[in-house]
Amino acid sequence: MKDKHPSKKKRFVKIIGILSIISTLIMSSLALYNTMDIGDLSSGENGDSSLSRIGPLYGTNGCEEGGFSIQIGTDENRDNILDDNEVSEIRNLCHGTQGGSGPMGNRGYQGYNGTDGVNGSNGLDGIVGKSAFIESYTGSYGSCPDAIIIEMGNNSTSKTVDSSVKICFQNLTSGRLTDIQPNSGDSFSTPCQGGLASGEMFVFAAVQSDKCHLFTIRDGQVSLLSPNVNFSPGENLGFIEHDGRIWFDAKDASGVELWSTDGVSTWQETNMSSDISGTDSLVKVGDELVLTHANGILILGESEIILGGDFTNTTTANGILLYNTPSGISIGGTIMAGEIQSSAVFYEGYYWFIATSDTYGAQLHRSDGLILERVTSTLQGLPAQSISPTAIGGNILFDSGGLFAFNTTSSTLVQPNSTLQEVGASTGAIVFEGKLWFDCGVPSIGYELCLSDGESAWLHSDHISGMGSASPSHLAIIGDNLVTLITDPNDGGQLHLVGDEGLILLWDHDDGNLAAGVHGDLWIGEEMVYYIADSATYGLELHGWAHGELSDEWIVIH
């Protein structure tokens, strides 16, 4: 019987056919876009036009199975041809790998001697290889009002997207997102200003009719999630993501309990005998969520575990819990005499944190999980209130009036730069590209952005020259970029990119000298940067800046 597997020639013809279909789809999507009534795509007063071209790839440019190169640029010489020197953007789309051949069928059984042999059964057909597919969209998409989207994958059945190209022909959408307390009323206040961004969803607390409610914003649409009570979400514990939902404290007629939401519905997760308060804490440890409350510790995982007792200052490092008990500090269940007073970091086999264990007061300590050791004796006050112990370049950095560094090799404590004052007072600190970034006060310069490599610490740039201050208030990371909110003395709150030599303006939410970031945080979502800012017309409202061009999610032609 003939083998039913296709010949090499037939497989080659099939591959050529698939490639032809993909090429046709790409050209069709671009042709469809070019025939839509999208207006003149020329930019600038000289009328230069944007052009694109598509070329094949043959096992190069990281595409071992071949693919396509999409090249975009401006027709500077106006000959309606995109020359090589006019190409400004290149995106490659790779074909998926060809599916493997199916296994050979089982051999048929031989017939018995003396009788007619039994014919062997036919071998099973091989599994059909997965085929490449392409999808394309035009029109409004996410933060782009005028887009072409091309998505590639290697399975036309599952439609799993392996790579995509997003091209926007207008500026990405940015602006004010809310007017919850209508007109000039403030939609945010000191006790009602928390939130958390997760993917395309942003959940936040805001004021409506003088009550603090829970809202979500998705695709630009604001929706109320909480019941019509003064819900006060996140006032004590803030917001944390766990098990596909966002968790927070909130109050209703039954008191202040732990709640969660998926952005559509809300659930009350606990029913405790006493209200959650500002002295309680909520931390995530691996796949578990840990609530420290007046009556003990509640561990929420595959099952609920309750540890009764008087516990405080719960923190986590290296996947274990550290907290105070009436008998001392618990580190992974081992009790050591002392009181932990900061969060912890695990570095070179030790847990590092601020604690009091003797008459020297609050000092830097370390523990291997069995023995507690004080490593400093000269710190004053209560250290690590703005900058928690952080490992950078072989040193443990933290604040104690100024910035201090404990070298873990030489066991010496130094100030990398004694002129820096009030370090991390507004921004705290963030680790980016192997360095610690924070706000600081510098004599004769003002309050600006500073950084440290563990050995030294220095001013990043004097953004507002002289004694004027940029006063950074928040720091956040978008892809490979660090961004910050500052307060310009003349132009108010602004969003800036932290460049190699200085700060670069990304967006000013208002032309006036109005504040930004005084309430809330700098939240980074899948499409937007969210923050609370003031407006002369609308008061304190939520604003958003689309970061797709900065994070290379979008190719923007404007």
C-alpha cells in the first residue's frame, strides 16, 4: 500500500501556498488601510509623505524560518519610493517553525501458516503540522485612535500571537481620565487616594458625593465597583495583587474587613471579630497572602491558616516571613531576642534589617536564620524610614539622616556622600540599572534627583538651576526607562524621563502651574501611566499618559 504521507514536493508546494496567503493578507491589510478615509498622512508644512514597504526575510535577522521586514519612513525626495536612506523604522515578523512529521504507523501482524495471511492494518496518519497565521486590524486600538495592527503566530487554530507590530498614525491618547466629583470638585483626598494597576485594568479609590468609593478604569471607561457606602478602600492596608485579583481593606455595615476584586465584582474575604486598622499589614509571600492583625496572622493560600498571637511589623525576604512576637523576632519560625523595625533584604546568605537587640538602640542587624548579629553601633534615631535596607554593589544601603552604606566584605559603615540630605523623603528609593535612585537635598542647589552605586552617591542633575528645586515626588520603571514626577516652579507638576545627562519632559498635564503627584502614586499599567493631578477647571482628577512609544510597544508616525 502506498504511503499516505505527502511527498517532499507536495510539502514544498504547500509551504509556498501558505507564504503566498500570508503575503496577500499583509498587503490586503495595508491596502485596506490606505483606501480608508483616514485623512492626509503628510506631516509638517513641507508636505513630506510617510511610506512603507515590505520585503521577505530568508533565514536571517533572527528569523530562521524566514519572514517579512516592514520598513517605514518619510519620502524626503518626494519620488513616491521609500529609499534605503529614508527608512526610519524597521520591524521584522518571523514565520513559525514547520510542524514535524507524524509518527510511522504500526506494522501489520503476519498471517498464520497454512491459512491465508491476515492483512496488516494501515498505519495511522501523521499529525498535521501547525500552520502559520496572520491577523490584522485597522482603526482605533487601545491608546491609538488610528492604527494598523499586524499579529503573527504559528497556529491558525489556537490563534496564539507570537509577535506583533503596532503602527499608530496619530499621537497616543493622553489626558484627564475622570471627573467623578463633578466640575471643580476634588475626586481625591488624603484618606481616599490609593490604587493599583494590573494589565489593562486600573483599580482606585476616589470621592463621589463625599463618600470614598472603589472604581475601575478600563479602555477609558470608569465604573463604580463598591456599594453605596463610605467604602474607604485601601485606607489601612493599601492595594496588593494576588491570585488574579486585587486585595485591599474596606468597610461596610459589618466593619473593616479584607476584600478583593477582579475589576468587575467585589468579594468580602474575611469576617473577623475586630476591625482592620492602620497598625495591621498585608504582604505577599510566594503564592500566599499574609494579613497581620490584632489577633494574629491569617495566611491565605490553597487553604487558610490562622496563627494566634500578638504579632507586629510583618515583612518578607527570600520567601519567608519575619515579624515581631512577644518573645522576639521570628525569622522563618526561629525566635531571636530583639525587635525588627524595618523591612528586610536577603543578600549573601543573610537577612539584613534594622532592629533593636541591646542598649545600642536601632542598628543594622543580620541573621542567617539561626543567629542574630548586630553589625553597627553608631546609628542615630530610627534608620531606614525612607530607604529600606537595599543591596547595591556589595553594600547594604539605607537612610539614617543621610545615606549610609555597610560594606558586607569589610564590615565597615560609611556615608557615600555626606552632603546629601533628606534622602528619599519624597520618593523613597528604587533600584534601576544596578543603582539606587532617590530624591535628595543638596546645599546651594535644592531638592533634586540623586543616585548611588553603593560606593559613591551623587547628584544626577540640577534640573532647576540655582536654588530652585525639581522636587521629584515619585519614581517608576517603564520597560528599560526610569520616569519621575517633578514640580517645576513655573509650570507645575510634570512627567519626565530620566536621561543619561538630565531630565527630559514627557508630558505636562496642564499649561498652568498646577500640582501633580501630591496625592496617590505613579502607577504603571499596560498602556498608561496613571497619576493624580490638579486642574483649574476640574480639581484633583486622575490623568493618564500613554507610554507605548517610550516602551517600544508602538511605532508612532506623526
